[in-house]
Amino acid sequence: MNQDKCVLNLMGTKIQIWLQHDSPQQILNEAQKRLIDYERRFSANNSSSELMQVNLNAGIKPVKLQSDLFTLIKIGKTHSLAENSFLNIAIGPLIQAWRVGFADARYPSKAEIDQRLQLIDPNDIILDDTNQSVFLTKPGMAIDLGALAKGYFADKIIAFFKQQHAKSAYIDLGGNVLTFGDCPFHEDGYWQVGIQNPFLARGNVIAALKIKNQSVVTSGIYERTFCYNGKTYHHIFDSKTGYPVQTDVESITIVSEHALDGEIWTTQLYGNDARQVIQRINKMANIEGMVVTVNREFASSKGLLI
């Protein structure tokens, strides 16, 4: 059984893939093609993407989509409408108002925020299962799948590797990690995934998690920020206020079978305080997690392997 790896720069991040297979390079080449296609079609920042055709036709007409993009939007809407969820795929107008993480980040006026808040209700995303089409009812609405897409892509790539009878694989989409099979570098077969210490330079870890056939996803308010009038603002927004969410949580890490679940819960839980986050994770089946607070405290769920 042979092994190979590749490193890509896509989706504004560094992607690393390692694969154990009889013909790893051929399979890795196909995986790279698929990731490039995903980026091209799912982007909310490319006016020619398939997703942007939905946004550009907001208030005008439904847009028929390929089944994978339609499926992710449907999943995203469901979790956006969940009780007390801080995930909202309709949040595009708010993201574009602030532009946190981009060179042109800015502090929008209260009037602009109030106007954008009228355009971010996920109930206004109309899905047609028969035609696989999506219609945004109000002009100016915009879907942004940035909180979910990398996890969805990772799950798709690992599923492809399994179909090709890979023995084991590891994919890291900019900190979103998903593994399959035994790790050949450790006797116990577990992969070890370092969790970034949010208070130190990249590469400094606060913990190393042991996983097998699982995903590790971390989201944090330290990842994308900008300063205005001496105050730092982050990229995780409260759909009720239009401003970055007020929280004592610096980062949330979720360990789950599927990377998409990790993406969903790291975002959906972010409006809770650290204690509530751990309490909710402990009640979930097949989900583990950890939290780092802004006060540099650390807590993990009951079954986390560290």
C-alpha cells in the first residue's frame, strides 16, 4: 500500500491531504479537481459562482442548482432556524457590510446595520425540492456558506476516498481536520490533532486531541479581526443585533464523525457562554468538544481524548 500527500492553496487557506492507497497520486489529483470545482461553485465572493447566481437573483426569480449545493443550502437553512442558533446562512448582507477578514474591513453605521438586518431572515430562503431551486424573496439578500462549506467539502472528499478503497486518509482544510482509517505513524492508530492556542502565534497548541474516523473543527473570535477606534471586532455575528457576538468564548472545538457537524455546532453554539457550551455538548450523542475562554480558561466535554 502506497502513500502520498499534496498541499493546495484554495478557499483562502492552506489545504493538506494525505492518502494511503494503491495509486494515491491519481486519487489525490481527482480530489484536487473536486476541491477546485467546489470553490468555484460555492463561493460567496465570486460573482460568477453558482451560489452567487442565487444571490444576484434575490427578489427576482428562483435559481436551479446542482444537487450538492442545493443540499448544503437546505441543511444550512434547517440549522439556521433551530432554536437559539447562532448559525445563519442568510447573513451575507451583514458580512458584506463589515468585511471582517478582508482588506477593506470597515465599521458600518447603525442605519446601515439596521437596513441589513431586514435582509438576513433564513425564513426568506425558499427551497423547491422538486426543481432543486432556491429563491431569496427580498432584493439584497445573500446566502453565505462560509460557516459550513469546508466541512461539507471534507466529508465529500473522504467519502470519495472510501469509494476508491483507500486504506487511510487525513485532510486538513485550514484547520478543519477529518480522518479516515488508522494513523500509520502511531502504534495505537490514533491521529493526533493540535488545537491552536488562541493567545499565541500560529503553531502553538493548547492541547492535542486523539481521534480516529473523526473530525476536529475549531472556530474562534481570534481568527479574523479588525480594529476600529481602538476596539477589536471579530467575524462571528449576532443576527439579532448586527454586531459581532458578545461572548466569553475565545474558541470552540468540536469532535464529531462528520466535519459538517463540527462546522454546524462550532457556529450554532457560539452565542452561549463557555459553561453552557460544555453543558450542551455533554448532552449530545457522538459529539465531544472543548472551549477556551477569553480569560484563558480551558474546559472539555466528558469523553474527549486528550
